[in-house]
Amino acid sequence: MATGHIPEATVARLPVYLRSLTELAGDGQSTTSSDVLAELAGVNAAKVRKDLSYLGTHGTRGVGYDVRHLVFEVSRALGVANTWPVVVCGLGNLGRALANHTGFTDRGFPVVAAVDVDPGLIGSSIDGVPVHSPDRLAEVVADLGIAIGVIATPGGAAQETADRLVAAGIRSILDFSSTVVSVPDDVEVRAVDLSTELQILGFHLQRDLPPPGDV
Amino acid sequence: MATGHIPEATVARLPVYLRSLTELAGDGQSTTSSDVLAELAGVNAAKVRKDLSYLGTHGTRGVGYDVRHLVFEVSRALGVANTWPVVVCGLGNLGRALANHTGFTDRGFPVVAAVDVDPGLIGSSIDGVPVHSPDRLAEVVADLGIAIGVIATPGGAAQETADRLVAAGIRSILDFSSTVVSVPDDVEVRAVDLSTELQILGFHLQRDLPPPGDV
């Protein structure tokens, strides 16, 4: 059985472990070590062992971890066995990319509906995803049992979209709008900033530059 | 002056602090506290103080941190004063969204070129970004001083795209392909998995479910 409380920092690393483990399994590896997982996940081996211990999983000395068992345990902790239907709000390029992202469905997050203000899109279907008016959001969420709302609108429409999602009963929001939205305390918003990783690359590039004056 | 070595985990949080500080400045706040920054960045206040101390920045007791000074220090540490031109490889919906993402330019990562295998796109311009054949990548990288390559191709084309970027002299790659690409040791690849945050939301949703059998 999974143990009780899992720290948030560990939760944030579980998807990374799951991806690494899935790769190892795909490569035909049946066992692995905390060193290998650490390398794949970009953390240190002690942290891997600690993280996995929260799942009640410990490697065997001299053998390591059983990959398939670990995939099962991490998946279970992440609730991958469950399916959480998603609505994508805003069908610009990013919204279309998200609505069409097979990686979501594969991981238990099927995009079952989209909303957009464009009358030319409402009533149509984008890559098999039906497009509705934002006015119908509450109805669509209830009909389809939608659990998660994705905000892919321009920044200026993000707060209004969040308000509509909350009014429709959504309690989990993924926000790609690069703005901060206000929601009630019982609603969880996770923001994805596509620039974050670029800024980390930029930090390392800068460190490789010669210091000013050293020409 | 910024101090010497900054731990990787701190580097990863600097973009989050910068975004939070920019919001505070936009709201007209001239000073802030580690508590406020901790809340905005989703970490604890002790970690904020420790992270900022690596930049040589310490708050003033009873006053806190000067927001504009901190924006300057974090920006400098991140190399935001520098500009790192970007090429986007693959112009599906995601590639177009990235090529068109004003947040990149705002943060010093202008998308100056794109490559795609579609003959119908080569030679055209998408949102002002010229589209080239992948065969011309080395030439385009050299001509425009491109520092970072973004992989937005389907997974099946990701490794070939990475190989082309490396052959063109690129040493920093941002990979949106949901696959793992192999590159030489002196090339840094950062992978963005759009599902990671959804999986964290899913973890919390699952925790809110009644335990099995408890109906």
C-alpha cells in the first residue's frame, strides 16, 4: 500500500519518474537503480530513494528496483488508473495543440470538449473535440463529468475564463495564459509558464560567456 | 555583485520569483517580504531567503525586499539583459504557438526563424517568423546567431531534429516532443512535458476521492 502523506516536492517529481520508468520498460530493462533513475530524472540518488520510500517502495540491495513494480506504484500514487476529463478553453494555436495532444489522453486526461468565443468555431469539431460557446460551459462540464479546465486563452481573457470554470464547478485548473488568476481557496490552479525552461537554458548560456571585460 | 555558484534548484526557481516580482511591481508594490514571495512562488519563506542570498541579496528587517532592486538582481542572475535568439523546429499547432509566444521575446528569447519539412511552408513567414527547410539549419543558425533550438516536431522526428541542431552548432535545446533525445555531453537539453502539471492536479483530485470501498 502507498503510505500516507507524500510531500508536494515529491509529488512534483513523480511524473518525471514515471516517464523515466516507462522509457526503461520500453528499452526492455526489468530492474533499475536509484543512480539510473537519478540520472534520468535530473536529481540525486538519495532523493530518488527518499521519494520512492514515500510510496512504500524500497530497492533490493545488489538488485535495485523492479521497473514494472515501480511503474505500477508510481502510477497508482499519481492516480493514473483514474480518468480526469479535460475541457480546453481558447482554441488559438496553443489551445489546438493542447486539444490535440495525445500525451494527455495516454495519461488519463482526455480532452472531451473545448470552448471558444469565435462563432465560426462554436458547433464545430477540432480534431474530434466538440467546440462550445463559453456560455454553455456549466452544462458541458456537468454533462461530461469534466474534472479539469485548461486556460489557453490570451492573458486578457484568463480571469473571466477562470471565473466561468469555477462557476461551472471546476476545482482544478491548468493555466497557460502567463497571467495570475484569482480563484476561491478550494480551487487549485497550476500555472505553466513556457518560458521557465528557456530562462534556465539562458542562465547556463550566460554562465558560459566570458566575464565582462575579458575579451 | 551576484555571488559565485548558484544551486540548480535555486536556478529553477529564479524564473518563478521573477514572474512574481514583476506582478508585484505591476501592482505598484515597492517592497515585499519573503512571506509574500513564498506564497506567490509556492515555496516556503526560508527557502526564498536562502535562494535570494545566493544572489547576494538580503532583505531589511522590518522593511523586506525592495521590489525593483530584486527584479534587477534576479534578471541579472538569469541573464535577462542578454538576448538569446531561438529557432523553432516544427510548425504544427504547438510550434506555431511557440513561434508566436510574445512571452519569449519579452524575456530575451526572440524566435527569429523556424524550420519545417512542409514545402508549402518553406520560404513563407508565420507571424513574421521566416520558415526555412531543415537542410538550411546550419546556415540559418550561423547567419542569425541563434543560441537555442526548440523541438516542436512529432516525437518520431525529434532525434533527427536534435541531430541537425547539434550539427548546426546549437548547444542548448528545449524539447517539447515528449521523447528523450540523445545529444553529446556538451549539449544541454531541457524537456518540457505538458502533462506534468496535469498529473500533479490528478494526484490531488485522487486524494480527494473517497477510499475504495468507502461508498
